[in-house]
Amino acid sequence: MKRFDLRHLKDDFYDRMVALVETETKVGEVAIFLFEVGDFSTVQKSADRIKEAGHELMNSLKFNEVDWTIVVKRADREAQKARQERYQAVKAEAAAEEEGK
């Protein structure tokens, strides 16, 4: 398990977070990311970025009054690809539903 403090990046940490999962952790290893929450949109964006990358979001919780943590498990290439495909399919379905309204 590795812990990464991304608070210094404010709300520009998404690319760095995914890069750290893919370069600093082993397949199956868990990473904990600490980041600063402004308007809470960062919480959903961070979860979406991890899902989009195909890794497993294990937990997301408030750390203190201004910080948030997410726990991510690095997926192997096969699982990562399958999760990415599912994520894209769900996104496309939601967009189609929204367009149909």
C-alpha cells in the first residue's frame, strides 16, 4: 500500500493521480490519495477518472474539514481494459438517455 499527498496540486491533480497508479504501484496494489476538496466536484471527478482509467475505486471518504481520500486498487491490463469498456458503454447509454429526454 502506498500513500500519495496531492493536496499541493489543489484541483489539478487528476492526471498525476492516474499516472501514480500506473507507474508507482504494482498490479493489485492499493494506493491512497489525499487531495483538497473545494466545492466537492473534485470528489466525483476523481472517482470518474479512476473508473475511466479502468482501475478499482475501493473507497472514498472525508479525511477532515478540507481534505478527502480515495483508495484505489491497480488493475491488471485485462481487467483494466474490461472496466474501461464498461465505463464507456455506461457513459454512452447515459448520454443517449439524456439526448432522448
